[in-house]
Amino acid sequence: MSNSPIVAVDVMGGDHAPAHEIAGAVMAARQWQIPIVLVGQAESVKAELLRHDVTGLDISVVHASEIVGMQDPASDAVRKKKNSSIRVAFDLIKQGTANAVVSTGNSGATMAAGMFVLKRIPGIDRPAIATVVPNLKDQTLILDVGGNVDCKPPHLVQFALMGSVYASQMLGKSKPRVGLLSNGEEESKGNDLTREASLALKKTSLNYVGYTEGRDIYNGHIDVVVCDGFVGNVVLKVSEGLAEAMSLMLREELNSRLLSRLGYLLVRPALKAFRKKIDYAEYGGAPLLGIQGTAMICHGSSSPRAIMNAIKMAYDSETSQVNRKLNERLEEIRTENHGGSGSDVSSTSTLQGAEL
């Protein structure tokens, strides 16, 4: 295997497969010299590759005969379609042929295949899908954004731990501020889930700052926002919809009058920077945290640029050894709990939580 992390890209699952996936992979390989394995139906993949100049690029193809569609049950990636592109991509990590996976396919299937093939990190019961969004200062990490719609308090504590480690390693936060998303900052707010989770988080050594409201996601007051997957997915979709609507409304206003069009020439550089900041494609994919390997989940409609950035995120995550850092942190917790200090992530039962 190359000394540089190798990224396996599932090129068959997205809305524009395999064209966008391959285009993004070629861009990533060219810009950052990332070794890439394209996983999918070899004949289609190789035909699409002919559209690109791949001279000097470290790109190979691994055949996978089956595809898990967006409407297929997530379990198909584990039980029925064992030669699907997403299953084969994770198998490459297990075999030592690749180090990370990027997929634009069925997110549930990606999560299921990751858990089945690579298993969960010991001490983590439910892997979580995280996403990075811009705020007024830099970036905020939100998790879970769709992996687990029904959660128990221990799961939210585990999300907080994983989010804190990821924010530290990937976002450069020395002591990430962790907040629990609720309908108000007062301790009397929330529901049974958030109240119990908040009590448990207060007993940890995480930099837990208490309840946080939706507006705090974007004002830069919080680094890691924790919630269940139902709430997180709503937050994510509203945010994406709002960013798109703002861009369209702004464009309509600027084109509505001659004076506005003239003014646009003056503010065009600022508007270009603004659009780039709120464009999800700049953030690539959503890391799947909690499995024993690196995986990025992308929108099914991802552009080649979004896929390129997701590949870079996966590469950087593996280079930064986020999973190793998380394992080390969990081992510290287990050691302290075994010694009876009880000073971290509350208790062994909080870490273990409920089985899937």
C-alpha cells in the first residue's frame, strides 16, 4: 500500500453516477496527488474515465457488480447486495487496500455497511453523521444529522465526545465548546432526552456549556452542537434551503433594477466570497463518526467539486488519525472509570448505552 492514505470512492450510488464522482475524483487526484480507487461497475467506470486526462494520476478501478439505490433498504448493503459498490469500498479498508471511503449513495446503506464491515469503535453504540457549517467566526460541527432518529441520553453523550475529538483534530479547536441543542438556554427547557443527557454531560470533562439554541449554530458561540438525528437532519435541510433561497433572492434583487445591476459590479467580489462560504460543496461530505475507519457521506446530487472536497476531507481525517485519537480518548475514560475516578463521560453505562 502507498504511504499516503488511499481513498476508495463509491462511484455508483449518486444521482449523477458515475460521471460526477469520477470527475471529482480526478480533480482531487490532480490537485492534491491523492491515491484513489474507483469502486463500481468496471465497464461503465472505465468508459467514463476516458473522458478525462488521468496521465500521472494514481487512480485505479475495482469492480463491483451491484448498486444499492436510494430507495433500497439500508440492510441491502449488508444482506442482499454483498457485491455492491458501497460494500466493496468498505471491504477494501478491511483488506488493507484502502484507508477511507467516500460515497454519494444511500446514507443508510453507507452507515450499515460501515458498521457491518469495519465494526463500531469500542465504547460507541451508535455511529453518528456529522456536518460542518460556517458561522460568523469560523465553523460549527453538528451531530447527529440523520443517522439516528431515536436516541437515548448515553448516545448524545457519545456524540458529544466524538464531536469534541473531531473538532479538535480537524477544525483546530483546542478545547471545543459543546452545546446540547434545545428550545432555550434555561435548564428548565428541553425534554426528557435533553435533560437527562445534559445532566450526564455535566459530569464529563468535556467543555460542555449547556443548552444551546438554533441561532447559536451560526453566531460562533458553540463549536460542537449535539442533537438526535431527527432534529439534526431538519436543521441541516433548513440550513441548506435557506442558503439556496438567500442566494436566489439576492440574485433576483440585483437583476431587478439597472442601479442594482451597476452596484453589483462593485460588490461582486464580496458576493462571490459569500456564496463560497455558504456553499455546501466547499465542505464536501459529512463524516461518519464511530466506526473503525474513515468514511464521508455526500449528497446524492453532489457536484464534482463537492466530491473533490469530500475526498480531501477523508484524506485529511485519515492523515490526522481522528479514529486513533478517539480510541485513545475512550481508553482514557475506561481506565479512569475502572479506577473509580468517575471524572469523565460519567460512567461505563453512559458509554455503553443501549444496543442497536
